[in-house]
Amino acid sequence: MTVDGRVDAVVPELAEHLDTEEAVVDIQRVGGMRYYQLSANPFSTAEASRGRLITLTDITERERYRTELERQNRRLERFASVVSHDLRNPLSVAKGRLELAREVRDDEDLAATATALERMETLIEDLLTLAREGRLVDGTEPVSLAAVAEESWSLVETDEATLTVEGDLTFEAEGDRVKRLFENLFRNAVEHSSTGSRPKADDAVEQGSSADGSVTVEVGPLADAGGFYVADDGPGIPEERRGEVFEFGYSTEEEGTGFGLAIVKEVAEAHGWTVSATESETGGARFEISGVETGRAVAETTDP
């Protein structure tokens, strides 16, 4: 403290913030810029002299994370803008010209062109989804595992597939994006189990689901209540391929974009979670999402 009793004489960066009750102050220190949460509270002593208690809390890491979040979100917004306008517009023009051409003459070449344009449109939609889901999460709410799983299941074409929920769990997440995670995992289970198109090792034996799509998908909390899993009784994923399935563009289907599980990974990582693929108890695929900020897991009970 200086002779005149002013803390800003010691730390000049505080000068413009001393008249506020709370503020974020950036101070250049050895090693780089540091950020502090300033709070000022009036106080008095037994002698009735009065002043203010100035408290500085180091929030550098939090501010750096916020800055990185804003930077990444701006970058993804620019990317989404380019994809949405600069690619969609010429694609729309091409589709319109193709329709006019097919009114005059239609053949295999024009049909193949139409298929290619449709695939481009699907890829653009998936790229936009990746851009949206890849943004770092800046706001969460309590989510029920059972509720979000059942709601997401109702939004997917499930054919003859069945969903079972083994217990419940409350965790923090951005609601819309975690629904996208479940939708993609459910769609992956149904589509690959009904077609048997998951990559298989040479000696693998397909088991579980039948060709009519009657796969059973199970959702539940992990044993340590630090996350949740989505498992099925379909053909499964060979151990040597389990890391590849999350890569952009990886697909075992000729018409697949390979973005489904990549989007799952993006959503998980945006929340600070980890997703991994393993084998279910029935030999199918099991996806585990861990590192989730959760409440206590609640086991399902049945009435006697």
C-alpha cells in the first residue's frame, strides 16, 4: 500500500476498475498476460474508519478457455457460412440445369450426374452438422439419460429394432447436441446391423440381429457412473477397426458419407468427453462415453 492508501498506485491496471464492484482485469506479468476477477467490498473498523477490501482471484485459465472457445466458434461459423452459401448456390444451379436437360433427354449419364449431385448435397448437410456440433460447449443443463435416449430413439427410423434402457443417470450437456449423439449411434446400430455391413475380421462370425433389422440396442450408465454406453447385438466391429470408425469419411457402405460416428466424436469432445468403441456382451458393438459430469446412477427396478 502506498502513502496515499491507493491500491492502484501499486497496480496501475486496477485504476479504471476500482469504482466497480466486480470486473475482469488483465495484468501483464512475467511469463505473459494474467487475468484476475476483481471484487470490491466496503468495510469499516472499530475506529469507524472506512475503506474497501479489494480481492483479486486468478482466472487466467478460465479466460484463456473462453477466448479459445470464442475463436474456434468464429472459425466454425465462417466455415459453415462458406459451405452453406458458396457451395450450395452453385449446386442448386447445377441441379436446376440438370432437371431441364432431363426433360429433353434422359439417359444413364444424366442419371449418374443426378446421383452425384444428391451425394454432394448430403455431404454438404453433414459438413454443416460437423461445423455446428464441433463448437465447444458454452452452456449446459441437467439431462436424464433415459429421457434423452427415448426421445432420440423416436426420431430415428428404427425398423424392427428394439431399445432397452438399463437404469438412469443425470448429467450436464447441451440438450440438442447430445440428442444428435444418440441419434447417430442409434442410426449406426440399426443400419449396420440390418445390412451386416460393419467391417468384419476374416474369421469373424456374425451373430445377433437378423436381416430384418430386429437388432436390440441397449443404453445404460457405466459401472463407475462416470458416463454411459450404447450397445447392440449386431455384427460388431473387429478390434483392429475400432479406432478407424470415428475418422472423417470412414464408411463400409458405398453410399455412406462416413460422418455419422465422426459427428458422435465431435459432440463428445465438444463436451470434454471421450468416446470409444468396444464389444458388447452379445458380440455386437458397444460405444462408451466417459469423462461425463454426472449425478448418481439410478438402477432400473421392476414392481414385484
